[in-house]
Amino acid sequence: MLQPRPGLRDVAPYESPQFDVDTRLNTNECPYPLPDGFADDLAKAVRDLSLNRYPDREAAALRVGLADAADHPFEGTWAANGSNEILLQLLQAYGGPGRRVVVFEPTYALHSRLAWVTRSDVVAVRLEPPWRIEARHVAEAWAASPSVAFVCSPNNPTGNVQAEETIRELVARRPTLVVVDEAYIEFGGDSVASLVRRHPNLVVVRTLSKAFALAGARVGYCLASRDVVDDLRRVRLPYHLSSLNQAAGLVALAHSDEAVRILDAVREQRERILATLPSMGVGAFPSSANFVLFRPPRHAREVWRGLLDRGVLVRDFTDLVPECLRVTAGTPEEVDRFLSALEEVLA
């Protein structure tokens, strides 16, 4: 019998459980598609592609668009299949056997998973509410002499933003690569992208999946130094980003004005959730993302099951944050169904 690498079959695939329900609020997708004009422009762009040819291996046109949108040099802008592939490439380039990767938990579980995939050693620094990285956490992290440190801001699943001063302290302490995952930055908080030009060991990672309603196209990017991007080019697969993905990203950038209006609608529903949950006796943690972490007054997994029985799927985070669930800010109708179902479950 074929045997994979030791320990592989002891680990379950990374996935978010999905069920056939009317209201799915567990994966932080944008609840709205971009308008018809986007679909029409994308259809035209796809018709003009020469799919019998390999894509531009450098994704130059898309990177120019991303660089212009972020006011960052082209040579320091890189694109890949979602922000997750960017994270993997960073670990392929700067992690590996004998190298340590710091994560500040609770946070996005894929950071640790990808470190494991690349055979990097994971050092978890535990945070407590309100989950701010403080000087003692930085000291604990650097005591491990890491090669890479991940910071998620706004953080998933807690929704809080780390202060710019914290990031400055992290990048100034030693030549560790500090990766700030800003997948949700368009929903709230201040970006630290302006620090990248002065700190070549800082990388800011973003995605078009959330704010640009492009989760199905898998387009992510990073803002970094030219040297970091050159290292990513050394580990990327040949023609890693398809012509279809590149076209979708370019068309989405051309419709950024519509994306801004969608952001306002999502933020409105997030604030509605934050305002309503306390009146139901539910603890809701402040959020700058498109989701809310909450702690119900009853056993969280029972509440999760009760919501599911009523056709509403949220994310169970009890293994990471005791007795907590996370709900994505959806459409007004989806939020109506969530709040109504939660009220029934808690009655």
C-alpha cells in the first residue's frame, strides 16, 4: 500500500462544513454579485482570450492594475490564485524545515496549516480578549527566532484590527518576514501598506474575494519589496494564474466603484448585527470585518445546531474561541432570517 508523508493521514482536509440550507453565513463571502455590467464586460473579456495559449506567466496587466489601485510599485506587486496561494508561496520561499513560523492565536487557521504543509515549525502565541498584540506577545514571538510571523488584521475570526504601532514594532525587531493578512481591510481599519516601502521585511496580503465579490475567480495579491516578489517568482508554478483569473481580476478592478457601494451595504448589516445581538442577551465582539464573532448565552454548539435546523448556517469556532460562533454579514433578508432563527433558538 502506498504511504504518504508521515502524519499526513492524521490530519483532516482543510474545509468549512457546508450544508444545503437557505441561508449560508459561514464563509465570509460577499453576499452580492457585482452588477450586470461586470458580467457583460467579463463575458467580452473571456471571448477575446486565446485559451489555446498559455497565460502571461507574469500576470503583468493585472499586476499593473493592482499596483495602480494600491499606489505601490509594479515590481513589488504580485498576484496568484487567491490570497491563500500567496501565503503558500511566501512559506515556500521563507519557511521550510528547521524554520519557525509565528502565529498569534486565535487567528486564521490556514496560516498554521500552510506552515505545516511546508514543513515549517509553528510557534503559537496565545492572545486573550480583546486580542491585541502587546509588547509581551512580541517578546514571546521573537524569543522563538522565527523566520516568518503572520498577523491577520482585521483578524479572522475575532474581527479586531492590530495597531500600526504594533506592526512597526514587529518589523523593526529583527529581519523576520512579517506577513500582514489584510483580506478584510476594505471593510474597516487602517491598512499598513504604506509601511512596506520603508520595511522590506513587511508583506501585505490582500484578496479580491471579499470586497470585490470575486470569491469564485480566486485572485489574491501582495504588496512587498521587489526582492520578495522575485523570491515568489522562484517558487511559483509555471503559468500559475490562468488567463480567465487574470481577466476576471482586471474587470473587477474596472468596477471598483460598484464594489464600494457593496461595501457600504455589507457594513450596514454588520453594524445591525452588532447592535441587535446584545438586546438578545448575546455577547458580540466589535468587528472591522464583514463578520461578527458572538457568544450566545447557551451552549454554542447547541445554538449552532438550532440555527442549522432552521436553515441558517453559521461557523462553529468553539474549538478556537470557547463557546463562540461567527456569522457573516449577508443581505438584509439573510440577516433577518439569522436574527429570527437565533431568537427562536434562544427562546
